[in-house]
Amino acid sequence: MLDIKILGPGCANCKQLEELTRNCAEELGVPTRIEKVTDYADILTYDILSTPGLVVNGKVVSSGRIPAPGSITAWLQEAAAAGG
């Protein structure tokens, strides 16, 4: 199971990133657990400069932008292949 975290205060971009990530995971058929991290102290532990942030299995794969669905899919596939 992939452990995915969406980092951000809950703004429109954060919600869009969450929706895109859920859709990509569903298309891949990969079991995931998606958590929204909204506490700034928790977000800062991931060493990102701006939100939204996307963390897959503890690794920050994107921050400060909404990545293309193809990129999200590739990150999820890579994490699943690595044993996520």
C-alpha cells in the first residue's frame, strides 16, 4: 500500500492535487492511504518551500505546483514497483 500525503493548508490547489492523485491511483489500481497534512509544523518537517506538496512513501516528489497527471502516475508506479 502506498502512503501518500498532501501537504498544504487546504487551499484550492491542495484540493486539486488530492483529487488528481486519487484519480491516478484509482486508474492504476494501486491501494493507497491518502492523508491531508494541514498543520504547518508538520508540513515544515518535509523541508518544502511552498505548498501544495506531494509525498509518496515518505519521499517529497513535488512541491509548490500542481504536477501533470502523467507525472503523478509515474511517481505512483515507481513507488509501487519499489515495494510500496
